[in-house]
Amino acid sequence: MTTVTTADGFDPARLEEVVSGLAERKGFSGTVRVTRHGEPVFSRALGMASRRWSIPNTCDTRFRVASVSKMFTAVAVLQLVEHEHVRLDDALVGFVKDHMPQLDSRVTIHHALTMTSGIGDWFEEGSDDWEAEWAALTSSHPLYLLRSNKDYLPLFAGKKPHFPPGERHLYNGAGYILLGLLIESVTGRSFEEVIADDVFARAGMSGAGFPALDDLGPDTAEGYLSTADSPTPYRTNHYATTPGAAADGGATCTAADLTAFAHALRYGRLLNEETTRLALTPQVDERAEKVRGYRWMYGFGLTHILDDEGTIVRWGHTGEEDGVSARLYHYPQQDLDVAVLGNISWCAGDMGWAIHDALVGN
């Protein structure tokens, strides 16, 4: 199904050419949505939501978004900061001591949000041999047991830290797991309830939620892995990723939900003016070198890319797990939001960069 919408001053013809061409070459399966000034200007759905039942993706299909969900956790924590329930420089262990009493008392909420804590991760995504390490992890720790934040604790609670808190940035999901437990400790409510009420509802994300992988409702895409040694070219991700969502990833959304979140965040529907400004401010370099000509910085659940003048070109987050590939980007200079949701492993990255190049003129 294809739905294309135009708005004054924006011609979607170039995007149509880029999206259709790349989808044909790469076999993209999912949805693409672009909004300008909060209004939809381009929507496209491609591929199959269910190959088993021959159900195509539509612009209203819901997808798992993996680590894109870290943005929701970060906003919920900043809401607690805004209401003075916690401070960014508070020691994180004070809120999670029942779960991880051995956590270094120097690790603060700020460190966890910006991934500068240095603590060991439940899975070290930056490993040079991550595929082999993922296989080892899944063989020793059945994924079907990982259904809530506390279920991840045995995977990292006993690990040695990589470096002292605050020394540098290192991508880290364990810190966000602990932030989820902090949210529950401070609010007395489940993590899922807090995000649903204080983020999804306030942002107008009517299709967003936390269904488990083995409890998917209607209008939700199945995730697929491509295979080279199977009678069929794809298999589902039911045995390849975690069934339940956690604070470091796993929510389910439509593309419209994600662009609604980006709009709500920057226009103060989730945080007040001061905290919104803080939420959208880069905090730490992700790496020393430039990538694709940009400086990369991490903030509070957001990756920012900056040009040579230090201007933010784009902020947002990526999400990848087996059978799930997602991107949410906001372009401040053009006031454009881009959501790319895919249900085949690794399919959103090329699409996201193709759209980026079309939008910024590279």
C-alpha cells in the first residue's frame, strides 16, 4: 500500500524516487513517514507485515522499535528531574540498591542517561566479535526469560566496569535498564505504566505500547531474519530476540507515533521549556573521529550529529535487533521528522541515510 501526501512548499517527488529505488534494490520491508512542521508530507509502506498470512505492511502497521525506545525512558527520567523527585547528579545506586547494591556510588543518573557510566553491559554491542558473543549469550541465557527490567540484572550486575564514571561515552543498555528500575522505585508504578501514561498518552501516540513478541495483537508486523541456509529466504525472530520490552528497548509503535513523539518533545508537551532545552542539548562526544563528515554526540537518549560550525543537523535514535530495524530523526533546520520502521534485520539504516542525503542535499 502506498500513501503519499503533499504539503505547501514541500515536493515529495525526490523522496518517492529515493525510497522506491532503494526499496527495490535492497528489499526494504516497512514504513517511511516524513512530517514537516508536524504535518505529514510523505508516507510509504512496502513489503509484508506477515509473510505467513500474506498481509502487507500499511502506513498504520505497528513495529517493534528496539533502542529507539531509549528516548521514552530518558524523557520519563527527565520528567522526574523536572518535578524534583530526582536530580541528575544523584547517585543511581540510591534508587536501585535493592537490585544492584554493588553499583559504584560515583555513577549518577546523568552518567546512565548519557552512557558515560562505564558499567558493564548486559550485552557489549561494541564488541569486535559481537555475533559470536551474542550466540554465546543466547546459548547460556534463554532469551524467553528476559521479560522485564529486573530479568537483565544477572547478565551485568557482576561485571567489572570498563572505566571510571564520566571518563567517556560507551554505548550501554544496562544503564537504561537501571533507569527503568529507578522510574519504578520513585513512582511506585510499573515502568510500562509510566511510559504509557506520561509519554505515549501525552504525545498522542495512540498506537504505541509494550506487547510481548509472543503476544502480538492486530496490525503488528512480524519480524524477519534473512537466511542463506534455509528452504525459505526468511524466518521469524520469535527465537532470536527478547520477547518483552525493557527500559533499553522494545516498545511497539507506528511511524506516526514516532513523529508525534518528536513533535511533542520539541514543543513542550512532554517537558517544560527549560527541561526541553536540556533534553535537546548534546552532552558528550560519542567518538573522537567524524563519521560521514559529522561530529557525533550523545545527549539524554538522543544521538546528535553536528556540522563543522557546531550546528545540530539531526537528532534522534536508531534501533536494531533481529527482525527489527528502526530510525527516528528530527532535522531542526528544516523542521522535518523522519521515521523509518522495518521488520527485516538491518533494513532501516540504508533507507535512513538515503533519505538524509535527499533532505540535506548531500
